[in-house]
Amino acid sequence: MRSQSLEKIVINTGVGRQAQSSGFQENMMPSMLVELSAITGQKAQSRPAKKSIAGFKVREGNIVGFKATLRGKRMNDFLYRMVNVALPRVRDFRGIDPRQIDKAGNLTIGFHDHTVFPEISPEDSKFDFGFQVTLIPRLRDREEALKLYKELGVPMQEAEDQKSNG
């Protein structure tokens, strides 16, 4: 695996409307932190709101999400588990759309359900949450990054123009 060409993997999740429910701070937030930490292999950081937004009922300093940045061996282990275990368990998965790669070569994959990872038992999980995984390569070119992701074994969909010609 040529994962030395990846700089880091960033995993983000937001608490969303769950933060407004009663018992979030006592029950849901610690459970969410433990499960995200089990998936990533390291403790996730809580991310506080930078500004108060009345329309979303968010006050400055409230926890709005969690983030984990993986590098080195943990990054390689997570990438292997994501590509070989979690993505095949995603319902109706047909590959990652190459349009999800931005100009800088970053690939962002959204998971609607965290229980696709083998570390989480659906029976023991109290509630479901989704998260985003962003793969950040060392090289900052979209085409080079696309080749890198294919080399790393990330399942990509065929390009649209190839489908119409075939």
C-alpha cells in the first residue's frame, strides 16, 4: 500500500438536533464520543461553537461536533478497515463518485450510519449518527489524487463518459 502519499485522515461528526434533546450532555454525548473513539482508534476532540446562532439554538461554547485526525499507523489501519470492511457493508454501495474529490485532491466520504464499522455492535449502540471521512493526500492535484486513491484500493465508480461510450 502506498499510503505514505496520504498526509492525514480527518473524521468529523456533528451533534445536530440531538444536542437539543434532554439528556444529551449526560447520555448521548459520552456514548457518541466512546463509539467514535472506538472507530478511529484514538480519542476524538470535542468541537465547541465559535459563535452563537439563535436560529439554530446554538450558544457560543456549546459542543457542536467531534473531530479526530489520524496520521501514521492509525491512519493506515483506519483506511484498511474503511476500504475492506466498512464500505462493503454500506447498503446499496456502488463505489465512490470521483466528483467527491475536490480541486486539492481531498476525498470526502459520508457515512449515514456508524454501525457499518465492526467495532460498533448495533445491539449495544444507543442511537445512530453519521460522520464524514476526509482523505487528505500530500500531493495537491486532483488527477494525481484520483490515481492514488485507486492504488490504495478505494472503490471508485467508473467515469460518466466511460459509461456512455460502453
